[in-house]
Amino acid sequence: VNGNLTNRIPAATVTTFNGVSNPDPTEASLTNLPGVSVIKSFSPAQVLTNQPSTLTITVSNTSNVPVVNMGVADYLPGTLPDGLEVASPANASHDCVGGTLAATSGSQTIQLSGGSLAAVGTPGSICTITVDVISTRPGVYINTIPAGAITADGGVTNNDPTTDTLTVTSNYSLGNRVWFDTNNNG
């Protein structure tokens, strides 16, 4: 059960076999909030420029209460790191119940809105978003969804961030060019 839970023991309600009881009341509280976890990965994690990599974002419900009206924006405020963009074609897909995915080719935005997750351990408690991304320039791209970036009704969010790295290398190498030794020095 989610919410603020308090266990109260009134005075004189706990007794021993020889008649001694607790003179004062006592209580303990526990706050159990619904939440989600998020994991992301690039596959492959190393590509050449202009070669797509599939970004997978997996969101899981961690509570016994359904998550309703969930929103996921990759890399706040909803954009990929500078230098990465949604590939053409985007090959964007998701299995989030009731959700709408925005991932337009050439843009840096990947955003799910209106998704729902069933209670943990039941069908529909996990949803997966996949989008092909690409870069036209070499670099190491660190892609993060920070803690608190996922939104849902009732204040449900992700308590932990998730990060993955995509390494993009140049298309040029010694192996794919013909070289002419103009001074014959080998």
C-alpha cells in the first residue's frame, strides 16, 4: 500500500505474563511512495559517423500501484546531447500502454506522453522505447535521464538517474583508402 503508514500502540495494550504493561503510547511511521526505475542503453555502443545506433529506454514500475499519465523526456529538457539526432528513418517504437511517442527524424527530441504502467510484477508493468539515433561528427556522447525527470500523476517519478555513452568514430581509416607513394619511400 502506498502512502504514509503509521503503526500505533496505545498505552497499556502490551502486557507481559506477570502483568507489566507499557505506560506510554508509541508509534512508528513509514512513507511508501510509488515510483519507477529507468534504464537506457545504446546498441551498438560504438558506431561510425552516419551509422545508426538504437537507443533503448526501459521504464519499470517499482510499486504495487499503477503509474498513470506517465511522461518520459530523454535528456532534459527533452533533447539528445548536442551532436546526436534522431535517425532517418527513426524506427521509433514503444510498448507503453496508452502512450504517444514523439521522435521526429532530424530532431533531438525523444518524448513519451500519456503512458501507463501496471503494478509491479504484472503484465504491462514495464515499457520499452526504442529509437535509432545518429551523429554526423565523431565524439563521445553521454546521454542522461536525471533523477526526477519522469513524471506521472500523484508525483510518481524516478529516484535514480540513468546514463549511457555512445562513441562515434570517423568513417576514415587507413584500410578504406588507396594511397600513392609519390616519393617511393614506402
